[in-house]
Amino acid sequence: MTSTNCIFCMIVAGDIPAQKVLETENVIAFRDIAPKASVHVLVAPKVHVPNVAAAAREIPEILAEMATVAQQVADAECDGEFRWIFNTGPSAGQTVFHVHGHVMNGGSLGWDA
Ligand code: 5GP
Ligand code: ZN
């Protein structure tokens, strides 16, 4: 299941390059091209699903696999502790409509003391 004109489907297919950090049967993890933290990795399913709620409905096992991959990335890169952000909808900053969780190391996002 791929979507034409989807940049992350193209990354999954190997049609455009990405700095892959981890890959499983159903999930890919690669570095964000414009990092907002010193660790900033995107974790996405290989199938095209538009957002996290659709992933929960349509591919719950793969969403769980994404969580495991996110933890593995954090184990390797930031002592196992991380933020996992799903921008959902344009007003919340979603720009790529192929679900992906941003794995980021800690640091201030504005709600920390
Ligand atoms: P969103 O704004 O949809 O939550 O996140 C999309 C993210 O994908 C952004 O942080 C953006 O920097 C990243 N991004 C967009 N295009 C590419 C690309 O071609 N390669 C990689 N590695 N990241 C991308
Ligand atoms: Zn896609």
C-alpha cells in the first residue's frame, strides 16, 4: 500500500535518500532532514496511513511496532528517554500526511520548569 506523491512512501521505496537509523519488517526510522533537537528521528510504518488515529484503527500491531522502534532509537541515542510527537492535522503542524512519530531527546519545549 503506497501513495503516489507521498515523500515518505518514496523514502520507504528507496526512491529518495534518507539517513536510515533502524528498519524492521513493517517500520522505518530515519533522521529528520531539518532537526529540531540533537536527536530527531522519524518513525513511520512502511504502509501509507495518514495519521496516528488512522494507524490505531487500521494497523494497531504496526503502531505498537513503531513504539518498540522508537524505544530502540532512544536506547541507542539518548539513554532510553524520549519525547514521541505526532503532529495531527495542518493546524497542529502536520506537513507530511503519512503517519510518523518524531522521536526527540529531552530539553525544553516550553512546558518544562
Ligand atoms: P510533520 O510536520 O508532518 O509532523 O513532520 C514532517 C517532518 O518531516 C518535518 O520535521 C520535516 O523536517 C521532515 N521532512 C520533510 N521532508 C523530508 C525528507 O525528504 N526527508 C527527511 N528525512 N525528512 C523530511
Ligand atoms: Zn506515504
